[in-house]
Amino acid sequence: MEMGAFAAIVVFCGLMPLAFGVPPTWKQPEQVHLSYAGVPGSMVVTWTTFSEADSVVEYSIWAGKLFELTAKGQATLFMDGGSEKRKLFIHRVTLTDLKPAVSYVYHCGSDSGWSDIFYFTALKEGVGWSPRFALFGDLGNDNPQSLARLQKDTQIRMYDAILHIGDFAYDMEEDNARIGDQFMRQVESIAAYVPYMTCPGNHENAYNFSNYRNRFSMPGNTESLWYSWNIGPVHIISFSTEVYFFIKSGLDLLFKQYEWLQKDLEEANRPENRAQRPWIITMGHRPMYCSNADKDDCTQFNSHVRTGLNDTDPPAPGLEDLFYRYGVDLEVWAHEHSYERLWPVYNYTVFNGSRNEPYVNPKAPVHIITGSAGCRERIDPFVPDPRPWSAFRSVDYGYARMQVFNYSHLYLEQVSDDQYGKVIDSMWLVKDQHGPEAWL
Ligand SMILES: [Fe+2]
């Protein structure tokens, strides 16, 4: 064929969809990620297509007959708030009756397009096992330094779940939410293999947190804003610190969440529940305490998250008293792009278990800030002198690992990516007793 004619055909074909006013269809699944639905034996698979398509997961036990099981779900239309009003179809399928500790392979999509094949191991059941976690916050598209290491950890099955403590992508809504798409593609490398549990951060605030609310599928009915779940001997409470900061449209969410937190903590503290799941761990994005040199909320004595808002009508309660009152064992945070381990602390006072063993039977909750996974905003430096409640600090990029061994023992360590995976800090939190009585 003559070059001219060939070029004409190429141009014509390229314009065809536009000429007929039909956008190209895009039913290929992408951005696959898992979350735990909060019900034993379940797992939620979430993914995105850019055209309407069915929501199907085909799966099977590892090494079994491939794709012999099928589960169906639904897609919701998410229209981004940017000028292009881009449309995403977010598909959700809940797998049920999974066998504990059994590995499955799956792909998702529909007959119009299937994803790659992924695998996961269903969570163990009951309370007599020792779940392992990766924890971090503030992971972006640009400079996601810890991601490759997290990926390898995940591939060698180091974790039962990953906790992303707010701030994703930087920022998901940018470039008409293409940055969000790109981020979800990047974290597919870990999130399609283990439950990827989240809470919102300040970087998700655009269009009323719509990218966050739409893209994730956490338990409960709050569009992933706050929820709790159980894993082994642990009750994990995820919540939004952002209700203390984005209050232009009112304090509704703040009070709703506070009420829910109170109820959830009450329930988790019923003697029969706490006996089963002694560990209560909270995750929220912005810390109550930090010793960074950036004038953030956590550097203020009366941080909003810690003591609430006094200039609103009515005043809004903070969270330190609440968490102390219900005997929360460990509070994990991010937002500061650094790592900081605190001594057991309440009301700016250190309550170590003893001089030699500060984390053995501490008399107050322990706080960990791990927000240095890597993002375009780089690292947040510290003030030169650590505060009296600050036990260890690092500005290396990295993330934390945690394993809750049993009723009494929890292990947590911080990995430095700058130092090629070296563990730069570790802590054994040991408790013979849980709940508010443990403070006495
Ligand atoms: Fe943040």
C-alpha cells in the first residue's frame, strides 16, 4: 500500500470513535486490591474499569482446578470532581467461605476483560494465632521509596495485612484523578496479595474525600472513613483524624465518629470480648504528639486530635482521654514523614512500666508514628532536642512491621529503606493485663 493511503487509513481509524461520538470502551480491569470484609472467611476484591462491565472474580484453591469458583459483585460509578468529570467504575466482589490459612489464586473482571492472576492466603480464624503487619503512611506516586522493599516482603509472605495510615498518591484527585489511578496501579504490587487496610489522611480531602471514599472497600458502612475489625487476638480501630480539620461543612462527622468510637471501644472492652482479643490498636493519620520541626498539629500542646476543639459550638472532644479511658494499648499514626517511638504517655506525662522495662506493663498507651514510606514531600526533620516522651526518632525512609504474638506480647520494629532494610528500632510491648485497669 502506498504510504499516503496507509497514513489516511491510520488517521481515519484513529478518529473513528470520535467521529461517531463513541468513546473507546475500556473494560480491562486494573488497580486490583484486597481488603478484609471483617467477617471470618471473607475477602473483598476491588478494581477499576473505565467503561461499564460486569464484576466477577474467578478463583480457586492454590494448585486446585483453576478458577473453579465464581463470585459476583457490583460496580459503582465514581465521577471525579475535577474539570473533566472522569468516570471510573469501581468493582467490588466479596469472597466468602474461604478456608482459613488456605492460599487462593484469582483473577477479576468479566468476559470483556480479565486481570492478571493474583494470589492471597485467607486469614486464619480464631484468636490463637499471631498476625503480622506492615504499617506505614504517606506513600506517594513520586518517590515511593519503600514500595519495592514492601513488595518483596509481601511476596515472601511476611504479612497477613498491610495498614496504610493515610495520605496516598499525593494527591489522588490530581490530573483529574489520574494520579489516583496511577497510585492504585503502583500499590497493586502489594495490595492485590494481602488485605490493604486504610484510613484517610489530609491529602485525601479534595471533593470531600471522594477519591478515598470511592476507591477503598473497608468494613462497615462509612465509605471507609472509620471502622474496626478483628484479626487474631487484636481489635483494630481505624478512624479519620481529618474530621478535626476539615470542618467547614460542620462537625457532624466529628461527633458521629466520636460516638461510634465510644460505642466500639465499649463493646471491645466487654470482659468476654477483651478476654478474647486483649489488644486494642488504633490507627489514625495525624498524631497527637510528635517532635517534628514543622508546626503541625502534633507539635502543639493542645493538638486538636489530642484535646479536641474548644472554639466550636459545642466544643468537640479530643481522643486522648477516650483512648486512655478504654485502655487502648497501641496508637499508630503517620503524617509526619519520619519515625518516632514514644514512651508510654498520657496527658504529656510519661508512664513507663518501670525504669528498666518501660514497655513491660506500661501505665499508658504507646504511640508510634511511621509516616516515612516515601512521597514527593520528602522527609520532615525533628526539633533538635527530643521531648521527654520521645524514645527514638529517625528520618530514614522506611516502614514498620508488627507481630502480635499472643495475649501478652507484641513486637514492633522499624525498617530503614535508606539502610537497605536494616531494622533501626524495635520494641516488645508486654502486658499481663489489658484495659483501663492496667493503668492502675
Ligand atoms: Fe498527612
